Amino acid sequence: MSVEQLREAVSARKALLGSRSVLRAVRMGSVKSVIIATNCPAPVAADIQKYAKMAGITVEQFDGTGKQLGTLCGKPFSIAVAAIRG
């Protein structure tokens, strides 16, 4: 997933931000792609990767911190996990 695709999804309100809402959506299978920041807590990342693998959802590692992911999404706060709805 490219940076532009993520920005478009955020502006079109097709992105989920935050570990709790992303994990809930992954469990339901309602997302097509998940992006995890490099400094995401290990238990959170492991849970998301486990459920995403069971649901066949792609998981990508963002090459940056949660603060950088938040800035990329146009938010003034850190984001550990983001997802694109299907």
C-alpha cells in the first residue's frame, strides 16, 4: 500500500485508526489491509497479525513510528495501527 492510498482512504473516511477499532474490524473481517507502525506494542501487533492471518487480510509494516503514521494520516497524535476498509 502506498502513502497516497492511505491518505486517500483517510480523506474518504475509509480508514480506521487505532488498535482497538482495527482489531475489532480485523476479527469481523471488514478490512482489506492493515498498517502497523514500527513502535506498535508487541502484544497488539501479534494479536492483529494472528487474526489478520486467519481472515486472509494483508498486514504491512509501516517504515516509521506511530507519530509519523499519525502525521501521514493528518492527525496531531500518534497512531500505532491503521486499516483500510474493504
